[in-house]
Amino acid sequence: MLKQCSAGNSKNCYRVVVLGAPKVGKTNILRRFLGEDYEEHYEPTVEDFYRKMFHIGGETYQVDLLDAASEKDFPAKRRLSILTGDIFLLVFSLDDRESLKEVRELLDEIKAAKAKLQKPNHPARGPVVVCANKADLDAQRVLSNSEVVDILGEDAPFFETSAKTGAGLEAVFEALAALGGLPDETRPSRHQIIPILSYQSLCVGKRGIRMRRHSRGLGAPCAAVDPLARRPSFTSDLRLVLGSSIIVHKCSIQIEYCF
């Protein structure tokens, strides 16, 4: 059984929260990070949660990916997602001016939410990377580079990308790793995807040492996607934010009053 992160076991565990307007390409960007191919067919995302686990330099890392776009109509739920995020990936489309405005609002929302967790002399961290997606659609483009800079300012680095062709995504994943404190080998181009059972054999502890000595590609960075990953319960997320010693059952409905 794979070891999973919890509030008391957070070493090398990260949550990337993905936000943006519908139909801007968030799901396909996540597919690229997971090592999967572009999917042409569009289906509205209710909520997607993925877990990718890495074995790098003898250390294990867990990256949870939460596509929380559908939570726009549930402010308290989205605020909780933001508060539990370690790194943020915001996505807009270069053929949709309104989607850029939403990213601007999200930047302000993230900053305000994280400020509530700020301790004296310890600024709350919330690294953000912005994708200006659908750069391959030149004919439909309505946003210039200068307009994007004017609206976003210097609050977050942004990269023009195409989830369809893969253009620009390597720079995005590199920035996510650098700003989030992850090894550079978490970039898809820097590791090999292996089956989940092979990954488990690397993580069995001392018993796995002999296996690793005879494993093909000893020491090479590798990763696996957990097919059974589920988003932790809202109670677990609340404990993560508020502290495990705090009783949270009264917060399950009126979350907005707990922060």
C-alpha cells in the first residue's frame, strides 16, 4: 500500500491547485503533466483530482493536482481549496478576454486568502504560475502580450502555451518546480513514467534495496500516477488549514466563517 501524505506527514508532499475559466485547456495541461496525450473532445470538469508520485535521488515526492475550476459557484469550497494549495496554476485562453479577467481576480483572491494564514515575520507562501493557453490559435487570438502584462502586472510569471501542441509547457512545469520547491526532475521531460506496481516496489523500504540494485535504469528519476487517488475529505482539508487540534464539525457548512 502506498504511503500517503497527511497533515502530520507532509515532507515532500505538495498540492497544485489549478484554476481558470471553462474551456481554456486546464484538463489537457494536466494531462500533459501526467504524461498523457492531448484529448480533443471537451467535457466540462466537475472536479478532477490526480496524484503523481516521484522517485528522485532516493527520495519520494507526492504531487496532488486539484482542478477546482467548477468551485467558482461555491466560494467557501473554493477558498478551502486555495488555502490548502502549495502551488497554483492559473489558466486563461488567448482567444477569450474574459478568461484573463478571471485570472486577475483569482490572483487577488489567492493573495487575500493566503494572507489570512500569514504569521508575523513569516509571509504566507502561494507561488503562482499563469498559462496563456491556446497560443496555436493565431486567427482567434484577441489578447496581445502587452495587454496581458498590463492586466497581470508582476504578480506572477506567465507563459504562452498550447496544450494541443505542447508548446511552452516545459517552461511552465519548470517554473512550477522552481517556485514550489520541487526537484527539477518532476518536469515530465526529466523522468520516466513507470507502472504503479513498479513504483510500489521502489517504495517498500529496505526490502526494496536488492530490487533496486537489479532494476533497469537504477537511480533514474521515475514517476507513477496513482489510479485510485481521491481528494481528501473536507474535514481533512479543514484540519490541515486550521490545525488538527481544532474541532471542525461546525465548519462543514459555513466554511467561510472559519477563516
